[in-house]
Amino acid sequence: MAEIQEIKDSGDVFTTLTPAYDIQRAATPDRVKESGYYGLPILKRPFWKWEIAMYFFFEGISAGSYVLCTVAGLRDRMQFDESIRRGRYLSFVSMLFCPPLLIADLGRPERFHHMLRIFKKTSPMNHGAWALTGYGIFASTLAVLAWPAKALPSTILRVLLRAFQWIMPERLLSVLGMPFALTMISYPGVLLSTTANPVWSHTNFLGPLFASSSLSNGAAALALINYGSKDHALHSALTRFEDLSSAGELTSLALYVGTAGEATKPLFKGKQSTLFMVGAFGIGLIVPAILRRSRSRILRHGVAPLLTLLGGVALKWSITYAGQESAPDAGLASKNAPSKTGEPFWGPAQPATSYPPPR
Amino acid sequence: MSTNHVSVNLVQILSDLQDTWIRPQPPEPEEETGFFTDTTVCIGCKACEVACKQWNQLPADGFNWTGNSYDNTVALSDTTWRHVAFVEQFDSESHLGRWLMMSDVCKHCQHAPCVEVCPTGALIYNEFGNVYVQQDVCNGCANCVVGCPFGVISRNKADGRAHKCTLCYDRQKDGLVPACAKSCPTESIKFGKVSELREHAKKRVEELHARGETDAYLYGAEASGEYSALNSFFLLKDNAAVYNLPERPRRAAAHLKRNYLFSFAASIALTAASVLLFKGDNHG
């Protein structure tokens, strides 16, 4: 397998033009004997990097906390009133990070609205663009509805805000926003899975993994911003939800590694391995699960959720970047689609070792 | 800037914005066209590479010497739409060598993953059934780059958009043969109607088999596994990976439903569970 070094040389104009230049430079005489075509990659490396990893993180917090606040609001509006208010601000503020990150990632940022030209059944990114648009409207409106009118500086604004809050049915709106929020939670893993990149695609469980991580991050962020609150019902609900979502995350993780098998190699070996094993698994899942059982309030409602959030970044970052190392693996890229027989779709399974002499 | 200028600019911006959603009537569909690349007659002259670069005004890729074969182009990319692979093989028993040469190109898949994942609709099948990037629509999201199982399409670092073989759409519109096929001195690259090319290719394989070249086969002439047929398909003589083609290309959209099902099941189950957890003091 060819190791592809990224080349950024301002003195060489060609490195500023095509991303395939790195692949060209990886073709060297000492690779003559390597398997496949001189050990060169079949696939191109993904362009999705830190912007996308951080987007997955922020949208997870935002949509995750939105869902939990909506559920809490439907169960007992009075009890959780103050926590829901803070939760709505949290969903709104973390949602604000999303569009800039996505737009910055584009090759042509000024054309970001082209995502909304069409609705496309087969494109998860298109679904995501629509979901974020819809979700953004609901998250913003609910943040405005949660804002205390008396905090506004002028009388006219106060009256206008009160009238708006009186007209808008808050609970109905929060429920109407749920399909968008649940799509925001569910689609990122699917976006990565429906590609040709082996570490992302050789599984059906990246979606559940990202979804449970997002919900767990939402709960952790809610616990943190309500740290000072004396609302025991909220804290106990969030702690128990953390246990559930972590169990979901662990199960998805096991199923992911189990089904993708060899393709998950970049997560256990190479640049992302420490971040994945220590960060996402150890610090993000195991340590908080222990701390949640501690008697200390700081450890239970402060440190544990903080570590869960760090684990969320580590998980999404390491899996996004694992795509960089998985793409050049020509062996996996060649046997990319599942097959019961293991036979190639076309042609012989093995390279020819001998060939008849010409007649 | 005067108020007049501002209003003119605003009108310009608004009309540009409106253009995004206006879709003119597409041309009437015609019979599908494609390439049949017969690698047994390829002599590795790279005339196709040169003709492609010239006609499509593609920039150079640098002065690169691989030292592992006559192939210094190495891979298809945003700026290289035809690439000739050179495979040198030696039989240790007979001490004979053979040389496999293949002019690689975009496969113009009948169900193309790049088209399926493209969120803007920039990637389309044009009236000739060719996979085509509409450069005025593409916003460089790079989803097609990870979608393509052949590593064909890539995003240009300088202009930020995805580029690949257009199957010389501009030449086809004027009734001309694509530049690579036109320049090919041995007719290794054949351009034409896909239905006719498939007939021709089958006959060619039979002919080769009759001559004792029993390893000849068609790569992509028909759908197989989860993958569709390719409108630009190949006659090969060895395992696909030898030519840097995937043995089993992955079609992303074939896995979409199941992925969504599992993902939504997880998020809805956790949400439903949270309903049981959030209960106020007055619920006991």
C-alpha cells in the first residue's frame, strides 16, 4: 500500500493545481514490485477535513440538545422550564457554527445555495442541506421564544417580543422541528457511509454510531450548562440518558468494527489510532461511565459530561480523518463492494502468473 | 458608491440568484454514446492523453518521472482525463514478457455514484447518456470525489470545482468524434453508440478466444453485482486490479436505504427512551 504524502510546496506551481500531484509523486522506482498497479492507490483522498469533523460535532450538540429539550418540554414544561430555556440557547448557538464550517469547506463557497436548487433522493448531503435549513429556522425561532422579554432595552421591542411569544405555539413548533432535528442527528454517519471510502463505507453502523454520539453530546452539553441548577430531576434524567446513549454508542462501535473489519485498520494503526482509542473510546466512553457513578457532584455532573464532549470531538475527528488513510489502500478499494462469492464483478479473480507464448 | 450603483448591483445579485432555480428545458435524449477501449491493440503512444489535454485546454501536471514504467502520468485526475497505464509482466518459467497497455478514462457508469451523491445537481447524464459536470452549477462540495469507486473525478485546487472527462460533449454536439478516439492510431479507443459498441466488443472477444487468447474479457460491458454497466467499457487481459481498476466497484446508493434505516432506528429509539427518563417531581 502506497503511503501518500501530502505535498504543499509554494515553489512548485503544480502542487497548487491538482490534488493528484501527491499520487504522482508517490509513484517511484522502488514500488515496481508492489501489488496491484505499482502499489498506487485506486481512490482519491477525501477533501473533507477539520471543517466537516467540527461540523459533525457542533450539529450533534445542537440537534441532540434540541431533541432532549423538546422531550423534556412535552413531559413537564413547568419542572424543566429554566433548563429548557438554557437548552434552547445552546441549540441555537451551537447551530450557528454549522453553516460557516460547511461553507468554508466548499471549493466555491459563494455557491453554497446551489445545494438547495433541487431535492435529491440519493444524496445524503442534499438531505443534510435541507435538514439544516429547516432545523436552523426552528432552533432560531425557539431561541427567540425562550428569550426573556424584560431583558430587552426598549419598550417597543419588549412589546413586540411578548406579542410574538404569545402568538407562536412553542410546544407545537418544537414538535414540528423534530423531524429536522432527528435527520440532523441521523444523516452524518450515512453521508460518510454512502461513499466508496473503505473505512466509512464497509458498514451499516456508522449512522447509529454518530447518532448515539450526537445525542450523548447533546445531553452532556445540557448537563454542563445546567451545572449550577438545583434541578435534580433534570440531572438524574440526563445522567441516565448518558448511560443509555453510551450503551448505544458502544454497541454501534462494536458492530461497526465487527462489520467493517479490515477496513477499520486506520482507527487502530496510524495517525488516528491514539485519538480514536484513547480519546473517543477511553476518555469519551469508558471514563465518563465510571465518573457518572461517583459520589462527587463535580465528577458526576461536571467532569463526566466534559469528557463525553471531548470524546465526541475525538470520535468524529478521528473517523473523518481516517478516510485520508483509507482511500490510498488499493487492496480494499479493489474489493470495495460486498460479494457473497468474493468473485470480481468482471474478469478473473487472480492476476495471471503465466501466459502462453505467442503462436 | 452611488445609490444607483448599489441598486444595479443588487439587481444583478438577485437575477444571478434567481438563475440558480431556473432550469431550461433539457435537449431531447439521443441514443447513448460511449467508449469501447480495446487494450489488446493499444501501443501506448499516449496520443489520446495529448489530444485530450489539447482539446480540453487542460493544464500540465508537472515534470514527473516515475522510473517504474513508461507511465509518468500515473493517475486520472481533475486535469488528466485520459491516462495510459503500462503494465510490464515477466513469466519466470518461459522467460517471456508481455506488455499490457490500457488507456483509462471516466467509466460513464449507467448508474453513476458521482451523479447519485451530487447534492447540487451539477453532475447529470446529458442527452447522450454521458456523465457530465455542469461547471456553472458545481460548488465544489467534493462528495463526488469520495463517491467515485474508480478514483476518476477530483476537485481542482485552483478553481475549486470537480472536473473529469466530458466525453467531449462540445465535439459531440457538433457531430465530431471525441478527441482521444479521433487521435488513436490503432483504434484501440472506439467511440460510438453504446449498443453497437457492445456488439462489436463481444465479437472481438470471441475472435480473440478463437485465436487462443482465452484471457480476454470485457470489463463493464454489462451490470454485475451491485454495479451498473459502464458506458465506457474495456477489453482486458488480466485481473482488473493489475490495471488499477477495482475488481468490485462500490455503488454508494445501493447501501443508502439500509444505512438510513439503522441510523434513524438508533436516534428514534434513544429519543423514545428519553421520554421515560424526563419526569418532573410531580410525577413522583
